[in-house]
Amino acid sequence: MAQAFGMIRIGDFSKLSRVSIKTLRYYDEVNLLKPERVDDFTGYRYYSFEQVARLNRILALKDLGFSLEQILELIEEGISSEKMRGMLLLRQNEIKQRVDEETQRLQRVEARLRQIEKEDELSKYDVVIKKAAAIKIASVRGIVPLPSDQGRLWQELGSYLGQQRIRPAGACFSLYHDEEYKERDWDIEVCEPVDVDFQPSGSIKLYSLPEVPHLACLIHHGGFTTIGQAYEALMKWIGENGYHMVGPAREIYLREAREGNQSDPDTVTEIQLPVAK
């Protein structure tokens, strides 16, 4: 009887269109493709042959990556060439970004495989790309003979913040401003995140450290006497994955050395290097 009315049951429509009954029922629920008629007594859903064209358009738009909400809007409001072009350009950019991200992930996988094949062991350091938001800091910058001599900068900064009764708002860190390795006379800035304003004085600075979109980061668990191994591993990873440094290195002191002991094995430091392709 359904054929006489030019309509077919959902099962036959499913076979004709090669779309599952479950999917057709869901399209009905979200008003994307409602049956031509639903039998009041049996609840059977009936579709017309003309609806195959609408279903094909739904499938074509879905294949392009549009969401069901976008597809419903496009079909109900009509698809002008201008609107379709704009939406396709947006999809193109989204897909290119996803391809770029997956390409970079593939490069990281290949670099890790090369490391294992070359050294026949896993590196004890795992490198992660992170984004750093802008942060307000109080800081003191100066030239010190060696990184281990930056204590006087920390004493100066800590003394001033203590006088002002300003409590740090996060883990303290150092910025290494030299563009290349130096044997002596390191340009180091010691920083404390703060969430209040105060009047800078002398060498004490207050400013917002800008956002950094890409930081290559790893965690070093151990004293500063062995932190060179972490920097070596990080620089090697950067080179193997097609990055280069574009700013000062950061050392975030997640668990500070006890009593300034440079060999404290319980020290936890995150090293962050701003990078770009």
C-alpha cells in the first residue's frame, strides 16, 4: 500500500540510500530529515522517493565536515553560492590547521622513533609544547658570573616584596636573556608572579610578561648540577622537530632547592624555551 502512495518504509529507504535506520531516526529527531508520513496506528515511518535528493545533500555536506546544525541551517535557509563559499573557506582553514597539527605530531613520533633506534633506550625527558598566557611579574635583572650566583638577585627581590607585604601569586622563575651559551657573565632576570600593583623602585620592575604561543617544555627532577642534561635533551628535541628558539629561556621552580642546595635531588624545575617553526 505504501508503494501506491509513492512512499516506502524506513527499512527500504535505508537500503535504497545506504544509510542506517538508526541514523535516519536520529535525523528525524533533530528535524534534519523527517519522514513524509508516520502511521498513527503502527508508528511506521514512510519516506518519499523525492527525499533521496535531500538525504544525498545532507550526506555530501556532512562529508565536507559540516555539523548537523550547520547542515540544517544551510538546507532550511537555502544555499547561496556566496554563503557556501564562505563556509567552505572556513572549513578549508580548519582542515589545514588540523593537517598541520597532525603533521607536527607525526614529526614528533618519527623523532622519538629515531631516538629509540639510535640510543636503544627511552629518554628520561618528555617534551611538551605549551602556550603561556601573559603574566604580571615583579623582577630584578642583572649580570651574574654564573647561574648559580643569581642568589643575590633573589635576595633583593624577596626583600623588597617582603617590605611591601606582597605575596607571590605562583611559582617563581628565572629568565635567561643571553642569546647564546656563555662561560661567564650571564644576563638573568629573576621573577615572581604577582596579582597586585605596586610602585617599582630602582632595579625592582613591575610589568606584564607577554603571551608566548609555543613553549617547548620538559621537567627536570634533580639538582642544578645535572640540569645541563635537561637543556641538552631539550635543544636536541627542538632541532629534530624543526623548531628554533625565539626568546629567553625560562626556568620555573616548581619545588625549590632546600637551603639553596644546588645538588638537592628533590628539586623540580620546568624548563621552557619559546620556539617557532
